[in-house]
Amino acid sequence: MSEVALWRRLLAELLGSAFLAALVIGSGIAAQRLSPGNTGLELLENAAATAAGLFAIIVMFGPASGGHFNPVVSLADAVFGGLSRRDTAAYIPVQVAGCTAGAVLANLMFALPAVSISAKHRASSAHFLSEIIATLGLIVVIFALARSGRGRATPAAVGAYIGAAYFFTSSASFANPAITIGRMFSSTFAGIAPASVPSFIAAQLLGGALAVIVIRALYPGVTPAQAADVLVPHPPTRTSRDEDPGAGLPSKERPLS
């Protein structure tokens, strides 16, 4: 497998993040218009569209960049050696920019002002705990599949997990600092007030840190080559390939310890 140029990976992360934000916010706007006043149905429609669309977005862009679209995923990948620190530092601002652009596009697609700052306050102790749990579960799902050589199931698993987490968490499972920032710019069903953003991001980072601890306990010996398959198998970065001689082998041929 040859290395994908950094600019191509960043483009994939930018486009994927933009599609993700447009998907989450656009489906929220559509749900609000299709089922006005019925919050449960609105949430179901938003969750179903997000789960299905997330699968497609990861499949589209994952082979180029890994399909992170999430700073916490990139940071966890860097901890396990699948992504270099330099590339991680490049991925994160691109993910934020993509999610912000996607929010603007979602607003415009529904004939709304390009930018409208949300006033939906979500900061509470319950929301904080929910974001910790949502993010922890997401990262563990991703790395458990990579560790066991089942990376090709990750797009479906991630979509299913996020769709379910819309309902089992009180925060509706943002689990992503980039999308949290992007959702500030749409005063719609999926929006979040700027004042609530810092607590959400803090909870997501804490959830990611706890996930790393859980992964190290449950799946010791995660190699850079296995981490390079997050979220989907893709050409390794130069760092992961140089550090692990097994990085060029298919996942099923790599040792688990």
C-alpha cells in the first residue's frame, strides 16, 4: 500500500467533515419541518439519517484519510501510533473548518441565513456525563474493531452506535469537538449555544482519554499498523509504516499481540 499525500488526506477530512455537519444539521432541519412539535419523531428522523449517512461518508472518504472527521479519533489514533503528531495537528483544524462549512451549507440548502448562532443551551451535569459516555463508547468501538482485524465493519458499527446514542444519551451524542463547534452556527434543531460548547468539548476529550485507558486494558499491544486502519483500512502514513514492519500487511495477517 502506498502512502497517500497529506494534502489528499486533508481534503478527504475537509469534505467528509463538511458532509457530516450538513448531514446532521440538514436532517435536523428537515425533521423539524416534517414533524413540527413532535420532538420524539424529530429526533428519530435526525438519528436515522445521521446513522445511515455516516456509514456512507466513512466509506466515501475513509480509504484516503481513514475517515476520522473527529479530533478525538485523530488524537486517539496518534496515541497508538497510527497517525503522526504532525498529521494530527493538520487534521484537527481541517475537521473544524469542514464542520463549520457544512453547517453553513445546511442552512443555505434550507433557505436559511448562512450563519445563525444557536441559542439552544445544552450545558448540564447530565449532558456532560452523556458526552463522556458517548465519546468513550465511540472510540472503543472503533479501536476494538481495528485491533481484531475487523476494520471493514467499522463504518456500519459507527453509524449504528451514533444512531443508538442519540437516544441512550441525554446530549444526543455529539461525541465530536469539530461537529460541536460547527453546530453553533445553526439556530435549528441540531444546534448548540456557544456557551455550552466548552463543557461539551471538555467532556469529549475526557471520554477520549478514558477510552484510551479502556482500550489498553482490554486490547493490549495495539500496534501502529492496526491503529492505521482507523476508521477503515487505508494506506499508512510514513510514520506508522516506518515504525511497524507489518504495516503493509492486510489486517488479518497481523499478529494480535
